[in-house]
Amino acid sequence: MAQFISYIDGVEVKKNVIQSVIQGKEDRIQLLKNNGIDLNSGKWFDLQKWLNTFKEISTTLNDDELFTLGESTIIDSILPPLLGVKDGLTSLNVGYHLSHKLDGKKMFNILKGPKGVREGIGNVKVIDFDSKNKTAIVTSDTPQPSKFEEGVISQIIKHFGPSDIEPIVKLDLTKESRNDGFESCTFLISW
């Protein structure tokens, strides 16, 4: 699926995710309102309206803004105590599913562990991790914008990696991507 399009109806995104991205900036709050999201009216919001807001941010601001918003999501999140970059990257899928509901039920059941992921919003997967060379490959078939996910991944590496690193997260242009209407993106990561 292409980015900005919810895969199924009935999916909602958690208010605190939206708040961390908006950060009280009036232009972003107006974009939410333009897309039917009023943060004073609930704790969960329609995913498609949220994706529409992302699309408007991409067209009215720019993709660099999406990257910054992705970083903001992680900065403002409560992250579990993990052992390093690999655990941080692996936890992305769980965090993503915990931030969404389908028909009123959370999309991850902690009690079921890895089998507790409900389908319907895509997944973020680590497909290669090389701690010696400090590289990784992550795939994502979520409807979120690629630049936003680059920011999320970058901030995860900054948070769980050594304090002096500056990660590089790039969309693998040799692979199909959601930017071109395909189902997934592949990110090449180094730190």
C-alpha cells in the first residue's frame, strides 16, 4: 500500500502520539483541525484523518518536517529499558502497535508476547543487524510516511546507541517503496 492510506477502517491512533508530533505549534494544530482532529475531543483518533494530516504536512511544509516529527515521537515517548540499538529497533513494531486500536481494542496484547500483534496496520521489522559494522536494515509496510519513519528510526538509534553517534537512515532506492505506491519501504541504517 502507498503511504498516507489506512489499510482498514476502524483503526485509531493514540492521542499522545499526535501530541508529541504537534508539540503545541499553531500551524500543526491547524493542520489537525483541517483534517477533522480536535485533540480536546478524545484520547483516540481516526488513523486516516491522522494520515491525511501527515500528507498535508508533507505538501504544505516539507519532508524534512516529517523527519523531525518522527524524531519528536520518540523523544516524547516513554521507552522501556533496553540493552542497545538492536533491542530499540526490534521494539519499534511493538510500540507502533501499542499506539493503535482496531474496533476499540489495542493492536498489541502484551500478555501474548510476539504473537500478540493484531494485523491491519502493517509492521516494522529488523531484517539484518550487524553490531560489528554498525549497520542494520529495517523494512516497514505501515501507511506512515517514509520520512517520518526515518526520523523515528534515527531517534531510536540516538536513544539506545552510544552518546556520540549520528545515525544515517536512508530509504533504499534500489527497492520498491511506498513513495512509489508499493507496499513497503526498506531503510539502510548506519551509526
